Amino acid sequence: MSQSSKTINQSLVRPEYFILVGIPGLEDVQVWISIPLCIMYLITVLGNIVMLYVILSEESLHKPMYLFLSMLSVVDLLLSSTTSPKILWVFWFSSKNIEFDACLTQMFFIHTLTAMESTILLAMAFDRYVAICHPLRYNSVLTNNRIATFGVLAVIRGSLLTIPCIFLIKRLSYCSTNIISHTYCEHMAIVKIACSDTTINQIYGLTALSLIIAVDTVCVTLSYTVIARAVMKLSSNEARHKAISTCGSHICVILISYVPALFSFFSHRFGNNISPKIHITLANLYILIPPMCNPIIYGVKTKEIQDKICLILYIKQKYKMRTTQIASYVSSNHNMLLY
């Protein structure tokens, strides 16, 4: 066989499946690590479902800020459910195999949903900017149609930036190994095990990140710079405190979303001295912590959501007590009639 034929055959090498090893160096304690991860996932699912139920069931919360928050909850539910079950399956049952196409599908949803979350956080920053800097125009600017447009743009933006990654990965050859040193299928983790030239993948990955997190971070920073200037011009300390408190939740969510994501991305490319177990552990936390913390942060710091949750719990408790009283009354009368 000629050298050119060998080269062509090597370029077409594609494994039937990849092997996710979990956290390299911590294989012996992965079962114990799975316990907090499982708890975090359950809190994520419960917290975001409660948030969605409260917002969608209460007409008084059908406002731009809460509609954006409901979008964020949907994305968080999908993002955690895309990764957590497989991670737990790897840790509990050592079920490490994942088919090639399934791996690319998981990668697509992870990066698309991450981009969507960033876009929604940017839209929420815009919401705060309009609410504080142009309060009289708030209802006319943030109409329901415009909010729906933000949601559609988030989906389109995330999908269009991620789809090329799939085709760029499919053109690579995996003739050396099919073992991925990770708990889930992440773009650079897959690219690293390829035995062909990955320059285009790395350039595109860096470009895509710049078009998502870098641009969104700059826009959010500019938005809050203008907001801070507007707040400082308010005459009343009470008004300033109220304005700042409405932004506090959003700032906390941005920090826990962007900081771990940036660390994970840049450590893949430039963190050669970082231990793999540290990098993979933090990568898991960056996927799990924001979806878990977002409903908690907004639930604790947003009075309207607190009031609605307390009202729902109070009504249910009152209904339960009333049902118990009726049942007791009926049982008592029934016994008297028998007597």
C-alpha cells in the first residue's frame, strides 16, 4: 500500500465510542465524590422547577425580569440534565463508554446551552439598565414580543456558534486513543486526543468563546458602569439602596457563571501545569454550581419570589389542615350515627 493511501486511511479513523475516565487520579474516591454531585443535581432540578412554577403560575410575576429568569431556569435544567446523569453513571457503575455521535450530541448541547445562558444574562443586564436608567420607557422597550425575540436569538446564537464544532471534530482522526480524560464530552477534551492537526479547532474554539463570553462580559460591564453612574446621581439613600439591591442577584449569578467558565476554558489551552484532577473537578463544578445557585440566589434576594413561595406554602398548609378537619368531622359524625 502506498504512503498516500495510508494517509487517506488514517484521516478517516473514527472510533465507534469514546471512554470517559471520570476524574483522573481520583478514580478510587469517585463514588464518594458522586454524593455531593448527586445532591447538587437534585437541588438544581427542585430549585429550578419551583422557580418556573412560581413565575408561570403567578400572573403578577409575568414581567420582563421574571420572564428572563424563567428562561434561565429552563436552560439550567437542560444543562445540568445533559451532563449530571452521565457523570453519576460513570462514578456509580463505571459505565464509561459513550458512542461517538452521542458524545458529539452532548457536546453540542453543553456548549449551546452555555452560550444561551450567557446571552440571557446579557439580556437581564439590559433589563436592569432600562429599569434604572430609563424607568419611564421600561414597559414600551421590554415588550413581550421583544422578550420572546431575545429568547429566540439566544437559541440561534448558541446553535450557530456550536454547530461548526461538530463538523470540525468529525474531520479529525482518532488513531491513537479514544480515551477522554473528562467526565463529559467537552470540545477541547475531544480535540486533545486527536492525532491529526487541530489548529483550526483551537482557533475556532477561541473565536467562539470571544464571541460569547468575552463580548457578553464587556457588554455587561459597560451596562453596569452606566447603571452605577445613574445610581450615584439619585438623591435618596433609600432609592440608591433599592436600585443596587435589584442588581445584586444578577451580579452574583454573573460571577459564578463567568469566572469558572473562563478558568476552565483557558486552563485547557494554557494551563499545562495545572493538575488534570483539579481541572476536571472545577470543570464539573462550573457545569453544576451555576444551575444550582441561580434559583437559590434569586429566591433569597428577590422579595416578590419569596412572598409568592411563602404564599403557596401557606395556602397548601391551610388546605391540608382544612382537609384534615373535614375528614375528622365526617369520621366523628359517622361514628355517632353508628352508635
